Amino acid sequence: MAMRRQEYGRGFTSIRALQQQSAENIDNLSGPSNIIFEDLVYQRSRNFKAKPKLDAQTLKFGVFCTDHMLKITWTEAHGWKAPLINPVGPLPLHPCAQVLHYAIECFEGMKAFRGKDGRVRLFRPDMNMDRLIRSATRIGLPQFDKVALLECIKELLRIEKDWIPSEEGFSIYIRPTMIATDSLLGLAPTKEAMLFVVLSPVGPYFPSGLKPIRLFVDTKNARAFPGGVGNNKVGGNYAPTIVPLKQAAERGCSQVLYVLQDGLGKGGLVGEAGAMNVFFLIRSRGLNEELELVTPALDGTILPGVTRDSVLRLSRSFGNMKVSERQLHFQEIEDAASEGLVIEAFGTGTACMIQPISGLVKEDGSEISLKFDSKAAEYWLQKLPGSLINSSKDNEPISLCGRLTRELLDIYYGYTEHTWSVAVD
């Protein structure tokens, strides 16, 4: 959406004239009941930060922030105020703010990519907006106009365009967050909230590239449970995973595979791998040797990941395998691996995209080895960008990690035209 800004003194800009409103009173603007993009106010930073070096070791996940952020406040009495883009800085919070005591907060993880044509693109942002609304609803935070919020995010990206890397594998990570700010020690529905968005330039989540990692199989700690909030992106799902992740690292593992005990004696239900959804490509027993790509079903304990859904849809379009969302017991994986039937395993997520898995370390120290064909993966990664559309051939090597990575990169960076790719400018 093309816009014409009007300039104001002291570094402020507004999408719509604020009729005699001085810059000093911007924080006191009362807005309508919903977010209105045209009311967005922009306060330029006076102190621009030096941009970090463009390499994977420097641009680690979440280390750097850009110069500006988006902030929108809400009250039960007046609804959403005018959106504000201003310099990144501390948030004013009362020590009794509900978010600090009861973790009433939810967030999203998105990315924007700069293609070789210079254009900036978002990947399926409608899914992130829908999920943020569901998460907010689950914990009693206010609803919002998702189209207006997305337009505000696009404007923030336009302002911070120089921060968006242009190299393949690099991007700008977008973190929308909503918190309860009501200064109330009592546990009750909030009457005040804040929605803010920060941007962070990032390199590959795992700097080693498309190299497999090991997971620690945790059957004692639960990331999510039936009737809980495992299918929502709320902070309370993540804080309890920090200690298990530390324990996994002590065992030489990069992440944790959570396996929920269900009392059926089948090793428990496979859940998520840290912050990743998890997939297994399994060859069936018997004469037909059918391939099945399986991931745990969305039963309320699994986060409906954007990359997860994209992998399912792309894999179904390949037409050479069965693609399933179903209950997956750990014993099935262990048995299949012992017979050499697990062809490939990987995690998916916005941060990591596609992450191959080479081993599952059990609590007794034993390890289940999983296959990863690096040569087959490299075969797909070396394909010319944008060349995979309708170009599948017989007898090509099997590597979903490689093929899916190439397919997704082509969409992210605009090599392939796709409805999932949403241009910002």
C-alpha cells in the first residue's frame, strides 16, 4: 500500500494529520476501538546503530535489534490507540503488571526476506496473524484487526529496509508480542494491554548449515499436555524448556524431543523437538515399500507451525509418498530405525526452517541413529534457484531436507512466484 506521510516537528511523522496535535502528546492519543493503520505515527530515531557484519557467526538468532519498533496500547475503556513506530527502547511497566506475575503474554515469529530483485517479501503472514489472534483469545488478551496490524508491520519493514540482509539464508526476524499491562496483582482478565513488534536481522539458526543434529529424548518433562496451551504461542510454554535444553546440551544434544507418557506402553507420544515441529520419513515393511512422511497430529499439544503446514502441503504436491498427520508413538520410531526404515528425520520452524536429525539420545545414554544422506541433500541444494517447479525426474535421490529447503528458499527470495510470498514494497 503506497502512503504519503506528512512531516511534523521533533522527528515525528504521521500517516494521517493529527489536527493540531503536538508531538509531546503522542503517547496520550486516544484511538478508536480497533487498530487503524492510517492513524500510524512515526517518530524517527536520532541515534542510528551501526549494522552488524553479514555472516552467520555474527548474526546469531535474536542478538541484534533494528533502530525502530512498533507499539500499540489498548484499554478496555477506549480500545486500541494510534499505532506508534518509535526508537527501540525500554517499555514502561508497573511492577504489578499482570504479565510479570502471571505470564499473560503471547507472541509470534515471522520473517521477511530480501530477494535478488531487491524486493522484500513476507512468508504466509496471514497464518501468523491468525495464530496470534488464537493465542490472545486463549489467555484473555484483546482481539485486533489483523489486516491493519499486518500493514503496520509492513510499514515498519519499509522504514527498516536497510537492515534486511540480501544474502540467501539471511533474513529479518519479526517478533510481534502482546502483553497484559494492567497493574493488578489479582488474577483477573486484563483491562490494559500492549502489542509491540521488534525486528532482528538473523543468519541461519544453526550456523553449521544443513547438517544434522542430535536430540535428547525427554520422557520426564512435558512441553505440553492435553487440555493445556501447547497449540498456542504463549511464553509459559517456553520457560519450562530452558532447563531440559541445558540438560540436553550436557549430553551433547542440540535440542530436546519431548515424549509424553500416555500409559499405553509404547514409549509415549512423540511431541515437539524444542521449538520445532518434527517429521519422520518412514519406509513401510512389505513388498510395496511405500514411503510415509509422518508428523504428530494437531491434537492440542502441538503448535500449528507455519513451516510445518508448508512442508505438509509441498510434500503432498510431490506425489511420491504418503503424507500423514497422526499419533506417533516413540516405539514406532525406535522399531523402524532398528530395521533401517527411517529414511530421514527433521525438524521445522520459522527460525530453523528445515533441520535434519541424525540421532535420538535416550535417558539411559543409548542412541538411536537416524539416516541423513548429505550427498542427496546437496543434490537438491545445488539446483538452480527457481528451477524445481514441475521439474521432478525419475530416480532422483531422496532427500526431503534438501528438496524442501530449496523449494522454500525459492519462495522466500522470490525465485518462484507463489501465493505464500507477500511483497512488502
